[in-house]
Amino acid sequence: MRERLQKILSARGVASRRKAEQMIQNGAVSVNGVTAALGDSADPELDRICVNGQPLPTGQRFVYILLNKPRGYVTTLSDEKGRPNAAQLVADCGIRVYPVGRLDMDSEGLLLFTNDGAFANALTHPKQEVEKIYEVWTVGYAPGGEEKLSRPIVLDGYRIRPPKVVLLGADGEKAKFRVTIHEGRNRQIRRMCEAAGMRCTRLRRIQEGSLRLGDLPCGAWRYLTPEEIAELK
């Protein structure tokens, strides 16, 4: 079946659709030996598509994406309230991907997407105990609040492992923490703050396992490197 070249390149994990369009405009893509132009179509099963002289990878490749999710986006693939979906922010990857784990609507930061079900299941399985690190802004802080926040409370009938809590700064009742947890209970850190007598006003995930958010702009996404994928696996 013939499709636009940028869609084919994106589906094969070569680049996002926007980057694929730039590659085509720069003359890096050819079809059956002829340099392609933006808007050209091809049949990936019948035509020889090359990028920088190298044949396009055959078959569908697994895709692994890191998104810096903004506030205001849900991570469920369907929402009965019609709220913005984080999957919309990675739609230009050209292939159907789904979120790995959860990040609630009011939270932001690192969120993984993939079409590799085995990878997603392994990363989210409770036995893996993958560390997740957050920056947490609160109000209602009093001296000793970090000790209260680090207590292993019971959530949903489950006693969480003792979180690692570092106070990054405090100004009166306002405070900022770095919190490391091993589970992913619903609104876990917000509920931990409530149990410690504080209210979370902002929450950003900055690391999951060995993967770091880094300086990726809010709302932007990128493909994981082979090294990052190997470390997570």
C-alpha cells in the first residue's frame, strides 16, 4: 500500500514525521534510486527506499519515546471527559504508541511511550521496583517535614517502601524536595504529602530507572538511544 514517505520513515523508527520531512527536503531520501521530493509516496513492500544511501529497515520496528509531559494532559488513551491526552503530543511519531505507567493530569515530566508490550510490562511490573525520582513543591512545611515525608505509610492496603527524601530548599511554609519511590500507586506522592501534613503544589518526574529527563523542553519528545533502551531492559 502506498503511503507518504514521511509516514513510512516515522513508522519504521527512522525519525519523527517532521524530521522525516526535513530529511526528504534535504535530499537524503530516495525511492528506487531517484531522490524523493516532499509529498512523494511509496509502497514500502515493493519499492526500495533508502535514507542516506542505506535501505530502510524492513518490518515494523519497536519505538521507544521519552516525552516531557506538561500539566493538563491525562495519560489514559481514552478519556470520557474529553480532556487533552498526552498521546496527542507524540502522535507525529507516525505509529500507535501507548504510555508506560502513569503520570496524573496535574503532574509533569518524564513519561515513556512505546509499542513494545513486553518492554512496557517488564518496566512497570511491581517486582522490578524501578526507582522513580521526582521534584516536589509543597506548602504547609514545618521543620522536620522531610522526616515525616520519608515514612513508609500504607496506601490502598499496601505498605510502601521507605521513600528517599531530600529537602532542596525551604522558605517559610513553602518547600521543595527530591523524592525517590519504588512503586507507582495512584497519586502516591500527593497522598504522601497529605499524610505528612503538606499539600503538593507541583510535581515533576525527572528520572525513571537509569533514564533522565535532562533538558528536554516541556511538551517535546525524543527517541531513546540504543544505550538507554539497553540499560532499561
